[in-house]
Amino acid sequence: MSDQFENQNLSVAVLLPCYNEEVTIGKVVRDFKASLPGAAVYVYDNNSTDRTAEIAAAEGAIVRKEPRQGKGNVIRAMFEDIDADVYVMADGDDTYPADAAPAMVAKVLEGYDMVIGDRLSSTYFQENKRPFHNFGNRLVRGSINGLFGAHVTDIMTGYRAFNFTFVKTYPVLSRGFEVETEMTIHSLNNNLRLYEMPIQYRDRPEGSVSKLDTVGDGIKVMSTIFRMIREYKPLPFFGGLGLIIGIVGIVLCGTVTFEFAKTGVVTHFPTLIGAVMLVIAGLLLIIAGIILDVMAKNDRKTFVIDTNKIAYNKRH
């Protein structure tokens, strides 16, 4: 694989966002250097209070600092700063196998925009000892696949490979661990070329402590999904909400109308006024959904044009 990079004069960057990973970062850097001999390994230290940066530098990694706390902020800085033909992103906790990286890079070279290191099809549920994380992965996967009509197995994996165009056109908005979910939704919404590659996930080694907050990060991930559904699928979101509210209003109007037809008197004016307001609100939400859906489609058109421009400029 390294010969293929040299022959094609391709540059590969390994991106490792890190926060207090002194127990594992040395091995991770060595493993990626062995698997991808021609690649540059970047370790972005996110305010670590241990020897993460020192150990990574000693192993030959290019170490940089990112003062804004959060994985999303680190990935944003990496994508802005680093230019390469292919990018491989992993974690510094030694849970992802570096020996899978050459195959992931090869898939990017075949034409895929993003290659996903799929943990869930192999060892994740056996290795991960946190049941709520397993439940959260299933919940997120079902929600996103259902909405976008997709079949992505591992929505939240941190092991991915990208081409240049993806990295330079992907808007990193999330600040924390929910960035991987955002990445997947962005790709599905813009109909990018995705490839899932099963990998052998392993749990953190003894002495390495997870930075994940099961409840807090879970809430952030679900909030990200909610926000991106609202932005990327406005017609189902606002239209569905408006339809429910409108139906409730129509039912209430029907009860008042039935009463009037029976007695000739309207005795529940507050109910009638509230019902009419619900119908109007439902209609407004449906109209808003239609307008926002047109805007979202225009955004997707603009994204395609921008990616074509970047790809053209890179070739020339």
C-alpha cells in the first residue's frame, strides 16, 4: 500500500484528536506509522494535563495544540489546517486497529468520499462494557436510517477515512463527541459516496479512562439529530408537526360544529377559538415546511457546485 502512495505521489494524513491519552498514544502512533509508512501522523492535543503531547512527539508524530475544548473543535481545526489527498481519522485510545487503515485508504482512492470503520458488525457489543452506549448506538442508528432511508450500520464511529473534497467542504458545527453523528447525517443528506468497512473494535486497555459522559453526550447526540432533522428534513419535521396540530384543531372544530347542528347554539366559544387557532397554526407550519424544504434543496445544489469547484481546482 505504501508503494501505491509513492507511485501515485499521494499524501496521506492520519488525524488523532487527543485529550489525556498518555497510556495509549505512543502505541497508536507507532501502529499507524507501521501500517501507513508514508503517512504524516498528526496528534492534536486538546488541553491534556498529562504527557500525551510529549509522548506523541517522541514517537515521531506532528503535535499541535487546540485550545477550544471538545472533539468537534479539534476536528474543525484539523480539517482547516491540514492538506492531504487522503485523511484517516481515529482516536488516541487504541480502540481502533491501525492495520485496517490501508484498506480504508484504498477505498477512498477508488472514489468514495468517506469510508466508515464499522465497529457494530464485528466486536463492539462484546468489547464495549457500557450497556447504555450500546443502546444509544442502536437508537441513533434506527433514527437516522429511518429518516434518510439509509442502511448505515455504525453512525457514531470515530474511525473514518476521507478524501480532500469531503474535508474541505464539511462544515463542522458540533463542538463535542456528537460530531461523528453530524458527519454521517451530512453525508446522507448530500448523497455522498459512503463505504462501510467492518473493523475489529477493542475496548480501552487497563489504565485508560473514557472521556465520554453516557447521559450528557447522549443528550448532545440526540439534540444534534433533532437539529439536523429540522435543518435537513424541514418538510417532514414542520409538515408532520403542522398536520398533527391541524388535525387536533379540526377535530375540536368538528365537536363544536356537531353541537351547533344539534342545538343551534354555540356554547363553547373558547373551544371554537382555540380550535381555529390550532388549524391556522397547523397550516402555517406546513407552509413553513414547504418553504424551508425548497431552501434546503437549494443548499444541496450549492453544496454540489462548491464540491465540483474544489475538485476541479485540486486537479488543476
